[in-house]
Amino acid sequence: MLTGFGGPRITHYVGLLSDAPAELAGILIIAATARHTARGPLQTAWIAMATALALYLVGVVIGVSSWLWDKDPFPGPADIFYCAFYPILAVSILSMIRATAVRVLWLQLSLDATIFVVGFGAFFWFLVLRPVTAHTELDFLKQALSVAYLGLDCVMLLILGVLLLTGVGTGGGRRVPLLLLGGFASMFLGDILWSLAKVRGYYLPGQLQDVMYLCCYVPLAAAGREQMRTIALPARATSATSDALARSLPYAAMLAAFLVLAYFSRGDIGGPAVVMTMIVFSLTLLLMVRQSVGLREDALIRERRAARMVEERYASLIANASDVIMIVAPDGIVRFASPASERTLGLPPEQITGRRLADLWAGEDAEKLRMFLTELAATSSGTVGPVEFRIDRGSKRCVFESVGSNLTEDPAVRGLALNFRDISERKALEEQLRQMAFHDPLTLLANRNLFRDRVQHALTLVQRGQCSVAVMFLDLDNFKNINDSLGHDAGDRLLQAVAQRIVKTTRSSDTVARLGGDEFAVLAEGIDTVAEIERLADALIEALDLPFKLDGMEVRVGASIGVALSSAQAGAETLLSNADIAMYHAKAAGKNRHVTFQSQMQDKLHERLRLEADIGRALAQGEFFLEYQPIVDLGTRSLLGVEALVRWRHPEAGVLLPGRFIQVVEECGQIVKLGRWVLKQACRDFGQWRTAVAGGAGLRLAVNISGRHLQHGELVHDVAQALREAGLEARNLVIELTESTTMYNTDANLERFHRLKALGVRLAIDDFGTGYSSLSYLHRFPIDILKIDRSFVSRLTNSDNGPELARAVITLGETLGLETVAEGIELEPQVAALLALGCVAGQGFLFAAAGSLEELSKSSFVAVRNALWTTQSAREELSATGRYRALRALARRTAGAV
């Protein structure tokens, strides 16, 4: 690279120019390495190296071109590129050192680098730079530039040595920095040798320095290839050779410094200073040897201590492990047992060691253990297991899981290594989870999954015999009212009592399950006739109809039962679905009964599902409307009031009566919303219509309220709002509730009834006589009217004891001071019988079906009321329920005449 020493230098440049293809190939490989390296300091290093080599190549081309034109190129344009080469190369090497900042011991590196730089720095200064400056006769600029080139070459070699110490490159290895050091060292040493030859005046082309110039790019290209290869490979451990070379560099630096000293002392070998220098150097070498020996001994001591700690750690782990670890000879004799054997097996290690393991195993799995040991002894590699063994330890049975390995070839073991783990608690938990997976946790009955499996199994057996299988679905009636009123704890106890009663009523061979909520199921196998399963269903209904005692009070729940019998074509899912459909039909038919599945029920179920899906739309689009049935005075046939009845104008099915959709609305949770709309709409319609009737202020409006609306807690607010918006007096409104609804949650209902009475409305019990009423509660309730159920009215003419039943209801009402209204009157003899018993108000198809208020205005009942009101309104007062006192007396005289 030096350019200031005469004509033969052109041969040197021609040699360099002839090596341009190799240099260009090296630059391309290094550039490719930079492109494939991940973004970061290492990529920066390879980019800078490619740039530096490219600048160097440009400088060589410019220098050779100057010599070809017979011009001295030193100093010249080529030196600009040579000077730029060094700082960029330094950036490249320093970036590589930076890439190892997270894994270099910087204190050790600093000491090694200092020794390396000082030792070899002295060597280069005294044997390279200083001779050049002493023997050249160049002018100051050329001399300074020549010395600068030599100095930079030496600095670059020192920095490359530091790079080798850091171990940059192949995952912590030193192959890449070693190749880089070899390549650039070849280039720089070629410059140094050429300079020394020029100083002494014996340079000839084709000597060693030119060979080094030609060969320097081979290791550089190899370094780039090595870096690209290691990008896709995992990090490898540093090779011993490269580590040894890196560790020897500080010692080589000391040797270089000693060589400098020996060089300058060559004229006075026998002098005291030289002798003492050699003695000190020898002592230093001996000291370093002693230090390395001591370090090796310390390393061996540390290794032995680490091995002992590992042994103690494993011994402690074995001693404190909960698993039992054993080493058994191939013949089954126990050679070692861990301390956990006493806690787990009940035997200390000393009582186990030396005995045959199979003889110690008390229980039915002793033979299974012998087979396990035989299989393990025959296995050459790998593990055998896990295998479960049961052992009787006193009165307790334990379950162990064992895994074994054949380590007879391992000199440290030479036996069968066994591991026993106590899994008794895990097996108990698995059994508990299995119980929970197939049984209802509240009633301990089978759950839906187990019941379905039992049904499938029963159907499989049916195909082999002559008997049938029957499935019954039971849904408790009115359970929600009890659960809401008495609380969930009481509801859970009621479900448990129901489950016990079902189990006691069914046969021991039947499967009873709780499907969820208040739904139960019974699987009856070996059924010969339909009558047999119907008798069982009757027995269940009778058993569940008896009262249950909860918190010191009696409650009643009925059951709607759906029955389905197996057939040749029906599978388990079909049979369960059929029983479910039959159960819904039982509820729709009036509850507290059983219904056997018929094929046509499937169509009714589809209709029910369609209605359920259409209810939301009907409420939103106003498809519900009201009709009104008149309530008349039985003696005079005068209008006393109306009862509002809801209808559904379905766009496809036409007008639907409440029996078709009310239960569906309740089960959909929309009954409160529908009840609120009925209440408001009825009050609004009635308030506007009554002004056209004589004495309209005395007419009453009866509105049915569901039990869920009553339990909802906002009924009082809804009634007050409806009255306020319609401008209707509270005394004109009658709230009708069924008998069963009234009797549930009596204390809470009593409080709600008093709040309603505080508004001024009238209260009526609908369908009285069909439910279960406590006379004490009935006396406490602020009831105004008892409505006699249509079943009692129909018995007046077709049953011998019909009049007595109706008389009992009417007499009860008179005793409690309540008015009575008969429902479902269809025949004139029924009117006469009711008048004779003292009931003077009623409604039914005999008088009129439900219709619009406009149609009612044209009826004879309104005309009679208008006539009576005109002649007697000035003389008579209205009773509390809206009847004229004079008309009541007239009705009684009419009944007497009849």
C-alpha cells in the first residue's frame, strides 16, 4: 500500500490488479453476508467491512492507473481511498465487538486487550515503525503518510486481536473472527514486509509480501460464508482449538515484548541486565505455569464440590419425595427403598430392603405386580407403565401408580428403577367427579346424561325380548310460585322431598332421574301393557298430590306427566322427545294429570313452538285485542258489569282464545307485560264506554291477573297507573285471581292485597272451589267476591249432589260477607237453581258470549239497566259490588215465585 519507494512498485500494483477478481468476489460475499444478517450491530459491521474493502479496491485501481501513465501516485488520489479504508474498517470491527456486549466479561477482556495491545504495540513500534522512520529519506509528507499507513496497519491488527478475544461470530464461537484476523493480518503484514524490504533496498516483485496480498481475500470470503451458514443454524459451543488460541494471545503478546527486549540486548547477551531480564522472564513464565496449575486444581475442586452438591441434592430430593423410589434386582429382591416407603406403604426402608417385593405386596394385585416386574426385566430400554396397583393397608385400601425403567446396564444402578405414587385421593376425586357427571348433586338421582344412557341400554335389551320400555317426564305444577315465595332453600328441600316420594312410589327396577329445575323422569322397563304404566302414572300423581311440610307449613304441588312407550322404530332421543311432548300436553290440558303420547301431538307441539316465536311480534305489533262478556243480574237480567277477556288476532291462525296461548306466554316470561297491557287497555275502553250506559258509574270491570304478575311486585303500581291514565274510579275495577295463586306465599300476598284495597279496587277469587283454600287465610284476605267455578254450575242440573256443592260455596260467601258470581251458565234451569240458592249474579253463554263493547251496547241487558235506572235510581242505592239493593230483593222474589 505504501507508494513512495520507487519504480518497482508498479510490479506490486500489477500483481494487486491481477488479483482484482478475487478481491471483488470477496467483497460480494461479504455484502451478501450483510444482506442476510438480522438488523443490528452485526449487520452494520458486515456492511462497513464491504464498504471498506470496496474503497481499498478503488484505491488500488487508481494507483495502478497512475503508474501505467508513468506518474508517481504517492501521494495521490488513491491515498484518499486508502485513508478512508481504515476508519470504516475500524467501525466494522468495533460493531462486531459491540454485538457481543451482552455476553462478554468486560473486566477480563479489558485486561487481555491491554496485555495484547501493549505487547504487540511495542513489537510493531520498535521493529516495524521505528526502522522505517530511521532509514527513509522521503520528504516530510510522504514520510508522515508512510508511517501513518504502517501505524494504522498495526492498530488494525491489534483491534482484530481484541475481536478474536471477544468471540464474535458463530453463536459465541471464534471461527469468524479468526478468519477475519487471518485475512486482514495477511494484508497488513504484506504491507509491513514490503515496507521493510523497501527500507533496506532489497525489494523484488513476487516475494512473500505479494503472495500475502494475493491470498488475503480467501479467509475474508470464508468468514462471510461462515457467518451466512451460522445464521440458519443454532448456536454451537466454542471449539477447544479456537478457545486455546484466544487464551494464548496475551501470552503471545508478552513473548513479543520479550523478543523486542532480546533484540535490543543482542549485543550484550552476557551482561547482568540481560541475564536478570531473562531470569525475570523465566520466573514470570514459571509463575504463569504455577497459576494455571493452581487454577486447574481449583477447577477440579469446584467440579468435585459441584458433583457432591448434585449428589446431596438428589439424595435430599429422594429422601423428601412423596413418591416411593425403589431399586429392585432382576430377581425381584429390593436393594434400595426411599424413606417415603414408611409413610406410603407403612413399612420402613430397612424392612423392605433385601426382601422380595411381590411378597410384601398384600392384596389382590400381587400377581399383577409380578407380571409388571417380569415385563420390565425383559425391556431393554425405555419405561414401562404407568400401571395401577391396589394394596390393603390395614382397613384402608390404597391405589398406587407405578412406572419402571430397566437400568441394569447402568453401572450406577444395575437394577430395575421403580417409582410408586399414591393416587388414592385422585381416584376418589375421579369417582366423585364421575358421580357428579352422572348424578344430580341435589337429589342424588341420575342426571340427564345417565338417564339417556339407561334409556339407550333398555331399548337395546327390548329388541331381544317381548316387553316394552316406557319413559315418563314429570313437571311439577306451581313449583315456581313456592320457590319464589318461600325462597330457594325451601325450593331445594321440596325437590329433595319430591325425589324421595317418586323413588318410593316407583319400582326398584325403575330408573328415576332429575333432568333439571323441577323436571323429573322415570324409566320403566319390562312393561307389558299400557294400563300398567298408566297405573304407575296415577300412583305418582296421587303421591305428589299429598301436601309437603316446609318450615312448619303445608304446601302442595301437583305433577303433569307425559308418558311415551317404545316402538320398533323409535330410538332413545325419539322416545325422550315423545315423553316431553306428552308432558307439555298434560300441562296444557289442566295440569295434575298424565297424558300418553299420540302421534298427532307432534303437530300440536310445532304449533306451540310457532306461537312461542310469534309472541314477541304480537306484543310489538298490537295483535292482541280485548272482548268483554257481560255479568248480569240473574233476576232482572240487568247488566252489572263486564269481564275483559284477551284474544290474539294471529295473522295465520286467525283469532286465538286464551286457552291456546296464555300458558305459552307465561312460560316465555311475557305474561307480566301482556297483563299490564290488558289492564291499561281494559280500563281505557271501559272508561270511555260506560258514559253511554245509564248508571255507568256503578258498573264494574273485571280483569284477570296471573299469579306471576302478582308475585312480580309491581301490580299495585300497574293498577294505580291504569286507573289514573283512564280516569276510572278504583271502586269500579275488580281484580280477579285464581284460588291456587291466592293461597301461595300467603303472607306476601296478604300484604299486596291490602295495598290493592287501599287503592279502592275490588278483589275476587276466580274458579273458587277447584283449588286448595285455607279458611283461616280466606277469612284474613280482603276479598269481596267469590266466583263459582263452571264445574259446580254444570252439576246443578246433571248431578244429584250438584246443588249441595254450590250451596256450600254460596253459604260460605254469605258467612264471610262476600258476594258470589256464577260462571259458565248455559241453561235456564241453572239460573233458577242459582236464584233458589241465593246467587243473584252470573255470566255465561246463556246470556252472551264475549264480544265488543259496541255490540254489548245494543243488548237487552243494557236496555234493562237503562229502564231500571230511570225508574228507580232516585230511590235506591247501589251495593258495594254494583247491584241495586231493590233489584236484589226483586231477584229473590222472582226466585221464590219460580
